[in-house]
Amino acid sequence: MFKDDTQSYVVIKALSDDVSIIGLTRGEETRTQHTEKLGAGEIMIAQFTERVSAIKVKGNAEVYTAYGVIKTGKN
């Protein structure tokens, strides 16, 4: 794990139904580690770990990070 986990969290807020969140692995081959579906108004708190190096968000959502808010999809 990271020494300072406070910087490794993101919050994903679904702005519409069927937002997909996909965790991708580290290593020689990037693979899907975990997938989740969110409905409108639902949130997910996600963390980067030793196994998960990337998070893919598909659909209309807001992603809150230590660096600011990123909007995905059609806004």
C-alpha cells in the first residue's frame, strides 16, 4: 500500500444510470481487476493500490480527486 493513502482515493458520482467503473491491474499485462455499475446519484469511493493502477469510468459522472473535479460523458 501507499505510505500516504489520503492521496490515493477518488470519489465517483454517477450523474445518470449505468455508469461503469473498471479497475485495471498493474504489471506486464493490464487486465480488468473489478467492475461496478452505478445508478444516478450513487457514489463510489475508490482507492489505487498495489494491484490497481488505473480506474476507467464510462458514462456520465463526476470524479473527485485531490487535483480537482473531472466530468465524464455528455455534460
